[in-house]
Amino acid sequence: MGLRRGGLQLGAPAQALGDLRVTPDPDKQWRIDNAFALKGVRLRFQPYVRWSETWSHDHCAACWAKFAEFNGPDVLHEGYATCEDYPRGARYEWVCPTCFADLKKDMQWTAAPT
């Protein structure tokens, strides 16, 4: 079973998501399955800033890498975040640079100017 965030099931098999399978590459597919709700969004590369004072960190929507303002093992301090036109607002969802590069075409992401 996958994890839940914002009422969405993350990590669910592609068949359970209406057969959203877009690539035969299993290393990419599980990340695509996790980030399916972000298909087609604009993302802006920027320093990580937490979305709310009550949040301590965020995770990459695709691979679950950790974003935070504090230092720690494997903590990212910059990445791609949703823009102002995203329904939940700017910086609500984050994608790490590796997943953005690997999945940009499959997920139809566009990079907004910084």
C-alpha cells in the first residue's frame, strides 16, 4: 500500500489509477505513480521555504526525498516547487532536481522562470 498525502493515495499501482502507465522503465514508473496529481503543472526552481509555520519539512512528490530549512543527512535545500497558479498555492508541492530531470517529459512539467 502507498502513503497518503492530502487525501491522495501515493504509490498506488498504475492499474488502480486508471492505467496511467506511461513508461516501461520501472525506476521511473513508481515515481510517476507517486506524482500523478502533478502531471502538467508548472514548477519553479528555488530555495526550499516551508509552506507553513506548522510544517518542519516536505518531500519530493515523486521519490520522497526530504526538503527542509534545517541541515541533516540527505536533506535538500532547493528544488522545483509548484507556482502561484497551482490550486493549493506556490511552494505547496516539491520535486527534487533528479526527479524533475528524469520525469519532466513523461509528466509534462514546464519550468517557470526564476
